[in-house]
Amino acid sequence: MRDQQRNQVTHVSTTLPARHGPDDLIRQAGEALLGEPRDVPTAMQWLAAAGAMPLDERQKDLLDFCRCTALCIDEDFDEAYKVFTVAHPDRDVPESWQFLGCVVFLKREPGTDPTLTLREIEVAIEWAKGQDTFDQRDTLVANLYGHKAFWHLRHDQEYDAEACSQIAMNLHADYVAPLSILAEIALRRGRPMEAIRYLSESIARRTNGPRLFEYANRGKALLDIGNPEAALKDLTQALSLEPGNATVLTNLGITADEMGDTSMAWRMYNAALTQDIGWAAAYHNRAVLSYRNDDYAMAERDFTNAVVREPSNGLLWFNRGVCRFQRTMYGECLSDLAEAFQRGYRAWELHYLSGMCKGYLNEHATGMSMLKRVVDQYPSLPNAIQSMVWNNIGVIAHKKGEYRTAHECFLKAFSIDPLNEQADANIDHTEEKMSNQDDQPVTENAVGIPVERLLLPSALEDIRWSDVASYASLATSIAGLIAP
């Protein structure tokens, strides 16, 4: 469409009568923008014709102003930002441009420099506060604070984001968008009930129809508190708003799994992968279903797909390691566990499985040392787990021929958890072995390390003023500048 406009511009600029000077052409452009409906293509043609003529500084400034305004009305905010910054590279922005600057900084797509983005928003807030003649000044300032809150949170500055959200809502009581920011902060802080309260208020107060992020995030929060039935309703609503959203589809899969509907969970994960073949979470959670169904080969394939697509996630490496342990791939398991540790995954299960792998690979001393480290470093583990670890240390010691050490480990395991039947039986078998009676095998406790689903983070919605700071106000701001 814009290519067509550019072609039209060339045609107009070469056929205009010579008596039209730049002031006349710019005035014609302004009148096109002031009309109803606002005729942006025609305005851009007049401006292009004027731009082909010699201009003084005043005319250049007025031409840039009209071009920037036309681009904002046409919602091409990135191009408007370029015009604005070229027009004002190294000097103070005049008051006549400041309202337009607020709109440009609020609506343009920020780049990769968060410091610049926040600095521009702060400047725009000061400009907006000075717009005494604009009847929506407080609303504009509130929206800028909401946008600032979004960017603070995008860069993990939670307290700044929270403060900006509160300022925004104090300035404009009907501005509900910051409630989504406060809900996101609550979710990050592990306070799903607080997030549900914010999102419910936002949903109740919103007058312009349901929003994907509100229902998707409240569904996530409801999952976090263990209410899959309510989560299903919200996530279904979210999916109706964006049927191909891979995050919502995956969370619906988790919800179905929580409710015991594994068939629906499969369908949701498969649908998510149809939308995004590189979606690691869907591969991972589908692998969990296979793992629980004892189909370790299929589980390993999907875990591998997840790892390849999100190699920085330590949980994915750990869970594939668990799966490979079940397939007796102990060397490969150790490699995955090391990768998980390298990527920040910290859990007693990782050290426990590593010790067990070493034991199975006949590295008995190393395996026993690693298992002892588990009970030393994690003294608050439940008794049943501590007992399991001590029993399995004893099994490795028994294989090594250290029967007295094995006996001590079995006794410790039984003293910690008298319900550990393997430890109880192993005490008798070891005593028989040490008294030269029949050699009875000792039994280890089953490893029993589950793999957990990958819970998806909530979705963060950008906050921008939806009515573009009033098209009428943008266009009307031209009126005084183009007057003869």
C-alpha cells in the first residue's frame, strides 16, 4: 500500500502547477489531515511535492511536523519515530512538537536499548505534564507511566514497574492496563492468589471486550493454585481469542493432564506443535506423558526435541537424564545431568542419580561418595528419602565387598524409616553373609525420580494507548501551524 502511495507521490509532484509554493503545498497537506475522514495519502502527496522544492528552516520544520503527524494517524509509528528523531537530533524539542513526541515515544516499537527507551518515556512524561490545553492530559501521562512500567518489568525491574503502575492508576482511575503488570509481578513473586485478584478486577472493569492476556494469565495462576477446572474455563476463553496461541494450547494440555484427561492433553500438545514446530514446552510435556506411560524410547525422543530447541533450560537436560537412567543409559544420563548442572539446575535428585549411575558403572567409591553427599547437603529431606539413599549406599558397598560398611548403612536406613522393607531385609542378608551362611542378594530401593511438566510463564502484555492520543487532537495541532 505504501509503495502505491510513493508512486502516487511521484506523479503528483511532477504535475503540480508551478505557482504552488511550498507553503501552499504544506497548507494543502494540513487541510487533508484536518478533514473528515483524514486523507493521509493525499496529505503525503502534497508533502512530497513540497519536499522537492527549496525550503527554509521554518518550512522544513513544518513539513517534518506534518509528515510525522500523518504517519502517526496512519499508525506507522516506527517511521514517525525516524522523522521525529531526524528533525530533532541535537536540540531541545520545541513545545509545538512535544505532544506529537509523546505519541511517537508511546507508540513506536522500542529497539534493543532499554535505557534509551526508558529515557524517552521519562522525557515524554515531562512533555505530557505540560500539555495544559489537552483535555486528556492525565490519561496521556497515566498511559506513559503504564508503558514505563511495562519496560521496567520487561527488564526485571519489578519494584520500579510496581511503582509506575500505581502512579498510572492514581492518575487515571479507569485505566485498567496496569493491573496486568501488577498481576505479572505477583506471579513472578509466587503469589498466584494476588495475581488472580488483579486479573479478576481487570476483567470485571474492562469495557472494550475480553483480552487474551487476562484470561491466559488468570488461567496460569489458577493452575498454580491447583484449580484446573477454573483454569480450563479461562484458558478456553483465551484460546477463543487467539486459537493458534501455542502457550495457551500447552497450558490447556497441562490442565487436561491435571484433570486426568491424557487424551485431551495429547491433542493440546500436538496442536501447539502444529502452530510452532519449535515449541520446546510442548515436546517436553508430551514426553512426560510418554514417560509416565513407561514408553521411555518415545519420551527420550521428545525430550531430545525439547533440549535441541531450548538448550539453556537445565530442567530439560535433567528430565532427559532421568529418562535415560530408566533406559539403563548410565553414561548418557551422567552427561545430561552434568549439562543440567552447568545450566543452573540444582536439586538433590541430580546428585542422587549421578551417584547411582556411578554405582551401576562399577565406579563404586565415587558412587558411594556422591550418595553420601546427598544426605549431608540436604539434611531436611524426608525420612523416606534419606532411608532410601542410605540403603542404596549399602547396596553399592555390598557389591564392593565391604559388608560391614553395607550393614551399617542398612541399619541407618532402617533406623531412619522402619517402613523401609528393603533395608530390613538387607540387614538380615548381610548378617548371613558375614557369618558365612548362604549368600542372599541385597535389594536397592527403586530410584523413583519423577519427571515434572514444564509450567509455562505468564504472558506479558505491552501497554500502549489504544486511541493514539486522539487522532482529532493530533490533526488539530496542525491547524495553528498552517494558518496563513
